Amino acid sequence: MCLAIPGKIISIEADEQHAMVDYGQGTSRKVNITLVEASIGDYVLVHAGFAIEVLDKEEAQKTLAIFQEMLSQEENI
Amino acid sequence: MFSLQDKNLANKIIKHLQPNKKPYHFMHVCGTHQDTLMKHGLDDLLESCNIHIGQGPGCPVCVTTPYEIEEMLLLAHKGITVASFGDMIQVPGSTMSLQQMKTEGGHVHTVYGIEDAVALATKQPNQDVVFMSVGFETTAPTTAATLLSEPPENFSVLCCHRQIPPALEALVNMGDMNIDGFIDPGHVSTIIGAQPYEALSEKYHVPQVIAGFEPLDILMATWMLVQQCEHQEAKVENEYHRAVRYEGNKKAQAIIKKVFTTSDVKWRGFPIIPRSGMLLHKKYSDYDARIKYEDLLQPLQDKTFNEPQGCRCGEVLRGLISPQDCALFSHQCTPEHPVGPCMVSTEGSCQIAYRYRSN
């Protein structure tokens, strides 16, 4: 139920409340974007037809490095 | 870009956890976390490190009460068009599921989200449509946003939304089991942020980590919980930085506050959990199916509806037993012929166990 799928906003509808979101592999769907501040090119988490959050690209790219750093900090204690 | 697959790093985390001799019992409250744990064999891997992670009441369809299902069945029986998520439609009620009512001619629709239910109402203006809105804080803002967009008059909502933090407190308070820490649900947390969990850590000294849904997210969150336990800390940490901000989604929170009020509500398997329910605010009573159809629903008042005979979903939802401890599991109760909701829902512990551990 709380499953949310990440996808990329490829266009915004004329009503400015919906956007087409590309989930990759040729799948795209119209999604309500009124819960977020999102623009074309943003990656959003989509749940039950609504974008619920914009994914932070920088944080996503840093995640593995952060994990490595945390683990090595423990090794050094 | 969002793929988090690094076998070496996973092995490194496990290596850090392996010297652990003290047993830890952690709980998560999200079916998607359970899916990741079992799909990738992390449950067995962590058991080998003396760490048990169980699923609590983290499946909105599963915690919806038999009474709420009867409300929908009665509305459908009276000729009203009813709509909800696929899993919800299939949960057995006292005599039948909504799915069975559909095969008997009831106007029952499976929808992907609330906007599809509004589209149904728009398409057939002479027919009343009720959407059964189940879900935690992740789903509640989708209901709120839709009601704020002024859907047609023939549309209403049977509100069954519930909030996670009060349920975590209830689990700790009930004292049925020792919980050394919680893995908090990532997508609920995108909406509410980290702050609503903090009182629990402060009051009961329970460590918590908000986690994402990749195998590495779960392993890292587990390691972070063990770190807190070993250092006698109890705080809320966020492992899922790429999606969860400390303050959450303020826009979604604002509309939740506008549309809902908090209520005391029963969860399947639990007694009434104070302040865990979400009712529609008086201002939106025109869209509140319980008010709109008060007379139709009146025959249900004062009635109680029990769990199906032999079904132990209540104990599964409280984390007291594993699905395999239930005598019905994989015999009388299967995804094709479910007895209880935990076998119906793709987020339910029983269906997940059946999917990955049943021969």
C-alpha cells in the first residue's frame, strides 16, 4: 500500500496539477503533482497516483559514500 | 541513479554485525520492508547475526477492521458504487468480500488511486460513488488533495486512514514483546518527516531509524540501530536521506491538517489506539460517507464483527507470531483462497511469507 515508485517527470499537463511520469522501460503514467514542487526532469516518488516527494539527486548519489564513511568511522573507534 | 546495489558493501555491513552476540529484536511497520527482507534473504542473514526483524501492523489493508469492511459491503449491497484498492476489495468480510459481491452483480470497482474513483463519479453523475480510503500518512494527503479539488456531489469517502506513530507507541505500551528498536517506514516518513517519532524515543528510550527499501537500506538501518543499542542511545535517525527530509513534506502536512481531525480508532488485532485515526473535518462532511449514508449504515451500529475462525492475523500484526505459526497458513489459507487480510495483501506478512518461503 505504501509502495511508492520513482519516476522522472517528462512533461507537465495544461492544468499544471498533473504530469506525465516516465518509470523507464517504456512505462509512463499521468500523475497528480499538487503535493510537491516539481519541474520537468525531476525524479519523484509516486504513490496511488500522486507524487509524494521529489527525490534528492545529490543525496541519492552520495548514499553509498555516506554508508562507507559511517562504517569506517566505527572501524576507527 | 537510485540503484543501491553493492555486494561488497552489503558484505561489509554483515561483517560488522556478525560479532554481535547479544540478540536484538527489531520491528518494522511496512510491507515493502518485509518484502525486501524476505525477497533478498536478509531475514536469514540477519538471524545468523542474532538479529530478528519482525513486521508489525505495517499493512493498511490488514489493519482495516472487519467493521469497516462491513460498512462497504452494506453500501454496495444498497446499490451504491464502491471503489477501493485491489487488495482491499479482496479481504473477506463476515459473509463475503467486495470482490465476491462484484461477481454477484454489485457495483464494485478496483482503482489505482482516489482520482480514478472521482473519474467514475464524474462519468456517471446519477450514480453515487464511495471510495474506501485506506492507508497511512502516505495515502492520506492524496485523499485530502482530492477533496480540496471539490469532486462531484455524488462522490464521497469512507475514511479509514490511520497514523503510524501512535501505533508504535501502542506496541511499546502493550508490552507483549521486547522491542529493541524500530525501522520506521520510509514513505510514511516522506510525508511526516522525522519529528513525529521523536517523542517515542525520548519517552520509552527506543532507538529508531527511518529506512528506504533497497537491501542496502535495510542492512544499513539495522546496523545503525545496533550502534544505538550498543551505545545506549535512543534517537531517531534517517537513513533514507534521498527521499525523507527531517521536516517531511510540509505541503502535504498542511492539507492533511486542513481536511482531517484526529480520532481514537480500533486497528485489526489491536484495541482502540488513541489519536491514531483520521476523520474528515466537519467542513468536508458532504464528502463523508458515514454522514451521507448514516441511515443506510445504521443497522451496523452496536454490532461487532469478529476475525474469521482460526485466523491469527491479529497476532501476526502485533508481531507476536510468524505467519507459519498459524495452523491455516498455506493449507486452508493461501493467496488464492485467503482467510485473513495478511494473506490477501501483497504487503501482508502472510502473503509475503507464502511468496518467498512456501514450497
